[in-house]
Amino acid sequence: MKTAGQIRQMKGQAKVAMLTVYDYPTACILDRCDLDILFVGDTLGQVELGFKRTSAVTIEMMLHHLGAVRRGVGETHLLADMPYQSYAKPQRALQNARKLLDAGADSVKLEGAHDKIVAHLVDRGIDVVGHVGLLPQTARRYVRQGTKEKSAERILKQAVRLAQAGCYAVVLEHMPSKLAREITEAVLVPTIGIGAGPDCDGQVLVVNDMLGLFEHAPYYVKRYANLFETILKAGEVFGQDVKSGSYPSEEFYDRVIKRRG
């Protein structure tokens, strides 16, 4: 398993591959994929629990899913999101970060220009990933950030301050590739992009989008599978087999018994 320090040292040496994960069986599979980071993100609120916004996710929800994932992960660095308002003040951030570490996280991530909170955590031995650009916990609209000179400059400065505060990596979300490239060149830690173009030091996707579990996905997602169609077809065929009486059949059980000896 790579440590936060080893991931930090990947800057300029190798790309960082990161996927979200929310449950035990998926964790067991992805842990075998030679990824650098598996990430229990608060996106679970939308893609697993059906909430409209990630801000609905609580620390208790994060701990529940993190525990399940930890039981399936043994070889990959495990990063956990700090949910909305769980890091509003330094002491609260420290208490909640320690809860996530106790539940199995190797490091934590928080959103926004909270460099003082980051420094507080890092000074107390907690590895932290920063996050700039689109901030789903507080965003009013899911639109590309940093498209104007003033906002691009603000985001660049935020990323620099987070890196200086001690973040071992910074997530860049939903911004022009030019801005992501400028940030990547300006900071001494890996940048991990999502909808931020090809010039970041690594990439992260929501696993549900990457696997095609929904009919639609953000424009920047490459679908490496189409599980929506696979599951839909399997469910339809199962229903037809049960209704027709073709499953279960005596022949099916005979085959299973013979195969198992």
C-alpha cells in the first residue's frame, strides 16, 4: 500500500489513479486493480443513497460506508471524505478526522480554501488531500469553475495555499484544462483531476459513472463498462424465467449437484 508520502513523491514521476468506492464487494475487486487510491467520497449520498446533494451526508453515514470498504481493502491507500460542516472549526475537524482514521481511512479529504484547518490536521499527524474548483458540498449550481480570469486566479491561489499548508495532493474539479495545467505547474504536490483535463498529475472518477451504472454520466466520464444494460437485461431475463417456470428447474439442480460432486 502506498503511503501519503509515497503518493506525494509521484509528482512528476507517475500518474495517480484513483476511484471512488462505497461498498465491500466493489472494494474487494478494486483492491486488486493496482490503483493508487481508493476513495470513499461523500458522492455516496447521490450515487448510493439517492440524495440530491452531497451536503446531506453525515459523518455517521461516512463511517458506515468506510467500515464496509475497509473490510475489503488491504492493498490500496484508502482516502475518506470529510462531510459537509464536519471540519468547520479546527477542533471539530480534528475529532471527525480521527473518527475516519479509526474507522479505517489512511487519510482524509476536505473541500475548499481551508488551509488553516489543513495545517491544524497535518501538524497533528493526519494526512490530508485538498479540493478546489467545483465544491459539491456548497455549490449552488454544478457548472465549470475558473472560466474567468478573476475566479481562475482565486482558485490557483487556493490550491497553492493548500499545498503549502501540507496537503499531499489536491483534487481539481470541473475547471478548464488550462487552469488545471497552471495549478499543476504551480504546486509541488500531485493534482488529481475530475473534469479538469489531461494535464493533471492523476485522475479520479466516480466508480458508478465509470462502470456505467446509470443511463447518463457527466461529459468527461469514459465508461469502461455498461452495467446499467447488463443488470437491466439480467433482471428482465430472471423475471421471465421465474414467471414462465423455467427457473428453477430439476435439470438446473441436477447440473449443480453433479458439478459439485
